[in-house]
Amino acid sequence: MFTTLFRKMFGSANDRYIKGLGSTIAQINALEGTISALTDEELRKKTEEFRERLQQGATLDSLLVEAFAVVREASKRTLGMRHFDVQLKGGIILHRGLITEMKTGEGKTLVATLPVYLNALEGKGVHVVTVNDYLAKRESEWMGAIYKFLGLTVDCIVHELDDREKKKKKKCDV
């Protein structure tokens, strides 16, 4: 009974965690006007800038707010899709290595672009895994437009490839 009352008053640990992301979401949203004012070329140059900052000792977490704002803008320009706040939250959760549950139609594919871009900045390669080759091809082309716009290399690994082809494709950013 006490646990139920406590949960109703303060929310579950998960509820409190999600609520705690609000300040980060506000920071990302605050950059929207500045980032949207950039030209396509200035937006692309953000990738180089982020990589340089990482080489100078910045962390992925310190770049998260600005990188997510850049991906949101690139998505608007390339796909006509703008990440909603709930999708930004999902992206933060994925970046932190946690699991986020989303229903069909809530934009899981778009959510993934945020942490994928951020983590690809390190140059170690990011692999997005899906359930079949059809989805792998479709998503790499569809969401790949965002990554390519921002200057990342993108490819798709499917079952019919030989080892040499797979090895070559694994060298891409995404």
C-alpha cells in the first residue's frame, strides 16, 4: 500500500527518469532557431566541428544537445520530418545504452537517427540492426539521407554479400 501511494505521489523510478530529461529537451529546443538559420553548408560543417571537438577532448555527452538539434534540422530539410520531444527523449535514452519502448507509428526509425549520428562522430562506425534485409535496405536509404546530408558515409550489409564486400561496407560511418 505504501509503495502504491508513493508511486502515485512521486511516480515510478522510470517516470522520474523520463521527467528528468526535460531540461535536456528544453536545451535542444532552444537551439532550433539558431540551427535552422544555418545554410545547408554551415549545417554540414557541424559534423567536422563536432569531430574536431571530440579530438580536443570533448565527450559525446557534451555534444548531445547541439548534435541532436543538428540532426533534427537535417531531418526537416531532407525528409520533411521534425523530431518531436518524445522522440528526442527516446534518442537520449538509446544513446545512454538503455532500452526505450515505443508503439508502432511513434517514429522509432527517426528516433534512432539521433544517437546514431552522435555516436558516428567518433569514427568507429555505428551499426543499426533490423529484422530483415528488406528493412535494412529501406532504412539505410531513407534515414541515410540525413546522415549523408551531414557528411557521413552510409551503406547496408545484407546476407547475400560476400565477406570482402561486408568488410568494405563496415568501414562506413553508419
